[in-house]
Amino acid sequence: MSIDELAGQYHQAWTDHNPDAIASLHTEGSTFHMHGVSDPAVGRAAVRELIATLLRLVPNLHFEAKRVYVGSDHIVFEYDMSGTSDGSEFACDGADVIAVSDGLVDRKDTYLDLTTLVRQVGELPKLVSAV
């Protein structure tokens, strides 16, 4: 699969809220790190579990794409993220830096505007580390 196809399928899997489809686009040893939100998930099964947990916490999670940058071995998504967490609506900026290896996501680093997020929803759920 080309890197452009991977970018499209990966975005679609997140849009569809499908943890299995998302995880299937990660390498077996992939790392997913939501900086300031959780410890890194390492390995496809751990990545899938973190994604499933996030989608349970925010079942209406939505991403509005702003920009996508694609290189020979990486993808960078900039987006507005919104949803409802424990009854509180939120919207914040986000960016994903994705390293690609052999046509799959090998590492995903997510950076969110945590100041805005915490201001809107309050303290983050227990499963994530303190900000």
C-alpha cells in the first residue's frame, strides 16, 4: 500500500471508530504515544486497547482535518478534535506525527492542546496520567 493510501485508510478507520481496523494498520511492534495523556502503548494489541479505551470514553470523537503532510516514511495530520467526555463537550487542536515502515504505522505521536482540553472537560479520566 502506498503511503497516501495508508494515510487515507488510517484516517477513515479513526472516522469509523474501528479499533480493529486502526490497529491492523500498525506494525506488530508499533508504539502509540499520546503525549501528556497516557503512557506509550507498545505493540499492536496494546495500541488497539488504548484506542478502544479512548473511543469508549469519547464515543462521539470527531476529527476535522486541517492539513496532511505525507513524506516517503512519515505522515503528519493536523486537525481539530471534538467530542463529549463525561458529559462535557470539548474541541481542541491536535497533531499526529506518524512514522511509517513497510507500509504500516510504526510509531504514532499525538500532541493535543491539553490546556484547552482540560479547561473544557476538567481533570482527565483516571486511566490517563495527570497533565
